[in-house]
Amino acid sequence: MEDHTTSKVSEPASPVASVASADIAAEFAALTVEEQERQRAEWSQELSRVEEEINTLRTVLASKTRHASDLKRKLGITMWKEITDDVNQGFKNVKESSVFQRTESVFKSTSEKTASVFGSITSGITSKFSQMKNSESMRSIEEKVGSAYENVKTRVSTSRSGSINSFPDALNENNTSSGLNSPTDSATK
């Protein structure tokens, strides 16, 4: 028959605790019923004293926390200032760390190299454009566009006097006479 006066021992978290719990359970089981009741009464009294001490410590801690808050308020230290100071100190610590300094130097080096590459590309493109601008084919295109513009301008100005009816008509007439085709001409052919 099982003794129901003993309390169940909870599962311990570690092997050391399980040995200690097993030892306590064995010692407790070896006691007589009167001794077990006396031991329980002792433990209950000790638990009450410890819980009372915990409550006292909580009360003292709350009082000290209120006092510290009052002193901070009198000194002008606000919650926002504390957070700001903590964040600033955190940034300072990060900036002073060797990892951050290495990362910063890598970023600087990378940005310098990138700027150099883009500068080279830009100067290359500029050089190519100026070469194209000075080429014979570009001059020929400029001359054709310029003469076409002048012809259209002349035709439009004379259209007001009634010789040509509209700008598209003048443009079409100019294209056919200069050998240039408009996008609409090539699409309709």
C-alpha cells in the first residue's frame, strides 16, 4: 500500500538536481509520520519568511525606484534624455569598434573606385560624342537637316500666302525634293 502523506516530487531540471531531489525524498520517506508533519510545518514557516522577505525587498525596491525618479526629475534628466544618451553612446561604441572602422574603410575604397570608373566612362562617352560631332557623316546629316528645315520654313511661310496649304504638305514636298523620307511615308509605302 502506498503512503499518500508524502508529496510528489516534481521532475528536476538537471541530473544534479535529480540526485539532490532523490536524496531529499529518501530522507523524508525515512521519517516517521510525526517527523514528516513537523518537517512540513518547518518548511511552511521558512517559505512564509522567505516570501515575506521577497515582498519587503519588492517594496524597498519600488520606493528606491520612485526616489531615483524624483531625483532625476529634479536634475532635469528625462526619460527621453536617457534614451538619447544611451543611443548616442551605442553609436559611439559602434564607430569606435574595429569592425565598423574596417567596414567604413571598405566603403570609402569602394566609393572611390566606383567614382573613378564612372568618371572614366563619362569621359570616354564625352570623347566619343565630340568625335562623332566632328565626323564627316555628322556634318552631312547636320547640313541635310538644316537645309530641310530651311525649305520647310520657307514653304510654310509661303503657304500663308496661299501657295501650299499646310505644314505636313510642305514637309512632304521637301522630303521628296531632298531625297529624305518621313516616317509616315515609309509606313504608308
